[in-house]
Amino acid sequence: MVAEIHLREGALKQGSRFPEEDAARDGDAQGSLLDDTAPSEIAPAGEPECLPASAENGQATEPDLFDEPAPRKPASQPKARGVLPAPLNADLDALAKQLPEAIHLGTSTWSFPGWRGIVYGDAYSNAKLSRDGLTAYSAHPLLRCVSIDRSFYAPLSLADYARYASQVPEHFRFIVKAPAAVTDAFIRGQRGAPDAENPAFLNARIAIDEFVTPCIGGLGTKAGALVFQFSPLPDAMIVEPSRFIDQLAAFLGALPPLEGETRYAVELRDAVMLTPRFIRALRDANVRYCIGVHARMPDVRRQAKALALLDEETLGPLVVRWSLHSGFRYEQAKAKYEPFDQIVDEDRDTREALAELAARYAIAGQPVVIAANNKAEGSAPLTCFELARGIARECERVQRG
């Protein structure tokens, strides 16, 4: 019971620890600070989702002093209560049909008003999109997965996950981040500086109860990858990597096995930990290495070499999170790219490397789940569309021989 209380308090306390990793701060109501503390899903004051019914529907206002009703305003068309998808783009629809079914591309969270005309058919608040936007999002033929990042900041309930699953089709897949309270060695202050050691770090019982069980219970087969993303580790673990790897191996070994194509995956923020011993620990636990495209990590091709070591006997699912443009900090990218409605800084090298990997794994029959962040190039869905074009070209090249 004490551990469970600690998990909740610790997760909430760490909401703004690493702003460069936060996606919700882009305006995503899943978290106020992004890839951060989950705010209320009620629309903010001054940003109503729709007008009051009396004004919007043309109802009469109060009678005047002589008990005569005021003139009725002209009736207006009621605004649709759901979230409309953007009009279907024939070229993108045709592109989606060219991709192998194993390919699942998507974004890190989905509630960005700047995606109007790209993903959504009208202007909506981030709270509205967070609550009701997944159906419209998943209607896009190229957006077949999404990363739930708010779970990093506080545990979600089975009902939360079930509500998300109910909004998407059967082929859709979720990447879900485990709570930071079991993947961060520290409890951190508001600016991300360590305040104290985290006693819940790598606690398998808490991870099972607060993450694995509700996630799988709510998402079912739509859970693509359950990702344990480890924040920058303490110096003591950096100096002695075996200490962390041994703890990680014990933690992963205590997790319940997953059914079907769903996999656990581990993502790092310390390149020094990407060693053969680390890869062997993942292989022994049947856990995937999540390629994390981030300024703190090596480029995709270097990380792919580690993945090749994991898959030297047989390929497994490919899991990728493209979080941040190389050379940028989170705040820099956010300020430069907002409102995330266009590609600002193309990263062709990363796109090409991911397209090659995705094509190879998909052609081999392995599931591929890739989530891009707005801070990758400026607009996550547009990054996905360009990546899809690259994957289609690479699949055609490979199949031609």
C-alpha cells in the first residue's frame, strides 16, 4: 500500500522533470507539459468547446420589463458534437494501400489543434481532441498507431485504456509508456533535478499492478508495445553499467508474459548502456529494444546495429519512438515548430534509415510500430506521411531484388 501511494505521488511530482521528453506540453491535454502532468480534460476557461445551447440554438432570451419575450435570434446549425476527420486525401489513401499490413505508423499523442486539415476536419480544443479525437485520428488511412504518453506521468486505469481502445478499429495499435515512477531512479523536482532516490525504481510488483494489468486489460490485442523508457541514470550506474543491467534483468524476468504480438520494450536515454550485455538481458527476457530517436542517443543506424545483435537468430517486432530532432532541446524545438502544422526541419537521414528498417522487418513478417513526435521535424503526422512514402519505395526496391 505504501509503495502504491509512493508511485502515484512520485509520478505526479515528476511531471516536468525532463521537458525535452515531454509531448503533452505541445497543447496535448494528455499532459500539460509534454512527452507531463496530466491536466483536467475539461476545456480551459476562455476556450469553450461550443457556445451555450441558448445562444447556439437561437432560443429566446429573458422577457423584457413588459413581459414581452425578446426577439429570437436566427437559428444556427448545431455544431457536430464529435470530432470530424480531415477530408480523405486520395494520394495518401493510395499510399496506405501500398504499405504492408504489418506497418503501423503514428504520432506521440493526438490532441493538437494545429493538425486541423491534416488529421482533423475542424478546429477543436486540445481537451476535446484528447477526450474524443481518437476515432477521427484512427480514421486516417496512414495513422495506424499512437503513443500514449500521459501514462508516463501517472498510472491510468483499466477504464481509461478501454475507452481509448473503444475509439479505434481492430487493426490499430498502441505504444504505451510505463510510469516514470518505476523507470526513473530519482524522484525529481520541478526543474528535473534529483531530489531523492526513488524506492519504487524497477519495482516489478508496482509495474504489474499499476501498468501491465490495466493496460492489457483495457487495450487487449490493440496493445502493440509496452515501453519502459528509462530517464538518464545516476552516475553510479553509468560508471558501473552491470549494476543497472542486473537490476533490469531481474525486473523484466518478473513481468508476466504477454500474448500475441504485444511486446515489452526498453528505451534508453544513456548511450553508454547500449552494450552487448544489455542486449543479452533483453534477449533472455524476450523483450524488444525500442529505438529511441533523441538528441541523447546515437543515430538510427548505430542503434540498428544493437538491434541486429538482438535479432541475430531471428527477427522480432520493430518498435521505434522518434522523439526529438538531433541537436535540439525540447523547448527549442517546441518554440520553433508550434503549432505543428508543417515540416520545418527535415531529417532525411533518419527517415531513410527508419524506412530501410521498417521495410526489412515488415517484409520478414514482423510487426512494425513507429511513433513520431512533433519535435522530430515540426509536424508528427506529416513526418509519418513522408516516412510512409520512404517505406513504400524501400519495399518496392527490396521486392524488385
